[in-house]
Amino acid sequence: MSWIKIKASCDRTSLDDVCAIMTMIDSGLEIEDYEEFDALSKSHIYGELVDESILSADRSRASVSVYISSDKPLGEYLSFLNERFRALGINVNITTEGVCEEDWAKSWMQYYHPVKVEKVVIVPAWEEYKPEPGEVIVFMDPGMAFGTGMHETTQLMIKLLSSYVKPGDFVLDIGCGSGILSICAAKLGAARCFACDLDSVAVKVAKKNIHENGVDDIVSCGVSDLLSAVPKDETYSIVCANIVADIILRMAPDVSRYMRDGGLLLISGILEEKAKDVTDVLRSHGFEPVCLINENGWCAVALAKV
């Protein structure tokens, strides 16, 4: 289906009024309001995830967009909007853009193929795969969650898990996304894993993947903002976190209390230039780096609790 995007750009002071008028066209609004990123630019929390063009955007401007089917009377909608904005004395710039809808939820599948990392092979859930002797097979349907196994940060973490997971280990996976790392840990011999993510959609996806891989008896999964909902009556021999550096630093003061003496903290999602800053902070909280690996500008680190 083809759609038309109607975008109304305005001064931020008029944003509420513009939103109210645009809902008369459609209740599904796309709002661009950059003022909330001021806190990010000062604290750098989640800053790595935000494009520089957004962080430097004009905070005094905002926009509201709606999408209408191409078979709707675009001229009537534009006349209506212009009339309402004039009546309220709001200076708005209206633009339109054609959008061709694709089934994005499925089109990416054609590019997703089995990925081998050490002895672990990540196989798309809809593909057949004949394993070679000694291979550990993890079937994955990431849906809308992060964790296909194709990104360097995930592959680096799988390499660390392959090196360090031992039979009987208890593993905590913080920011689990699709559940890929917990499932890998379970299939590498972990006795118990707890996977958590702030995103409830990711948790739903992870639970499905956990079930499809037949590790329900080993891996449990729940919604948690970092460590906030992690069971406090359990300690773990391995904690893994494939998240950005700034978020790893947020949990640095607290993570050791969830770990056994001599346990390992495995972290990934770190840009190479930030690795020293991250490890220096973790040293101050009782961790000592024992292994660092990198690929294409990303690095992952294993640190021992001392």
C-alpha cells in the first residue's frame, strides 16, 4: 500500500496546538521534539545511540506528521489544516511525501543466514541446517529485538561465552534482547540463566526463542531496568551485558553484589576508544580485566571479580 506523509513543522511553543489539529486527520502522530535530548548531550547517557544530527538539531523547532492512504483526498486534508492553523494564528510549514509500504517485519529475512562463531552456529528459525560434529546450534527469530548474531558486539560476546562458560555455571544476561546470549550459555553448559531486558517486546521475543530452543528449564526471562528486577536471592558465576559503555558504567557500582567470588563480568557493545575508560571504572569497583577482544572498532572484555 502507498501512503502520504503530511508533516507540519512549527515553533515548539505551538506543538500542543499543532498536535491537537493533526489528530483531526489521524490519531497516529509522529512527533519530532528535540528538546528532550538536552539532558543526553550533557550526561552522555545513551549518547552513543543518538545520531549527531539529532543532538545538534534546533530545539526551538518541532514537527508533527500523520500518514494517510494515497486513495484519500489529500487536497481536502491540506485545505482543512491550513484553514485551522490560520484560524489559530499558528505559523506552520506543511510538506508532503510519498511513502511506499513494505513488509519490513519480513523483508530483512532474506539477508539473515546461519552465522558460525567459534563452535556456536546461529541459525534462522525458519531455515533447515545440518550441524557438523561438535557444533552448538542456536535457532533464532529476533523479531523486533536486537540479537541476530550478525553484529560484531554479539559475536564478540559469544566468543567470550564459548571460552568461559562451564557446566554448572549460573549466568545473568542483562539487556538480553532476543535472548541469544542466554540460550548460547545454556547450550554451552550453564545450569541456570536469568535473562532480562527493559523492553517488554524483547522479553516476549526472548521467551519465544528460549522455548523454541528447548531450554525453558534452564533459562528464565523477565522485564528489568538493568539490575532492578534481578532476583536478589541468587548469585551468578557469569554476568554478561552486551550494551553501550555508558549503561555498563551505570550498573558498575552494583553488579558485584549479584556475583560469586571469582565470578566473571563479560561486557560488549563498547567502542574501542572507550575501552580503557570503562575498564578503569570497573577496576575501581573491584574488577580486573582478564581478556579483551575486538573486531571492526568494537571490543568486548572479560573481567574477574577480585
